[in-house]
Amino acid sequence: MARVFFDTAPGRTIVLLHGYDKGAGDSPSRERREADEACRRREDLHAQLEDPARRDAAVATHWE
């Protein structure tokens, strides 16, 4: 089972912040560590969205 942390960006774009395999261990300390990582990434995303020069790159979609 996986746990995924996400946020939304302008235009209703879903941004995957962080994810991990809960089957590899689901202790409260690991949950807190993984959530903290997602929060750090969320703060970085919001900083990028506030900077017009970085906004487009923050939510760019790449299809191959």
C-alpha cells in the first residue's frame, strides 16, 4: 500500500509532493518523517508559485 501526498496548483493541476510504501514499515515516527518531507516540498512549491519567473516550471507537464 502506498501513501501519496499531493497539493493543487493554479489551473487545478495536481502536484505529487511525496510518496512512500507503507508496506515497508508504518511506524508513527516514519509517518511523521514522511509527512515532514511532504510539507517541505509543499513549502518549496508554494514559493515557486509566488515567483512569476518560476511558476510555469513548477507546474509544467512533460509528456513523452
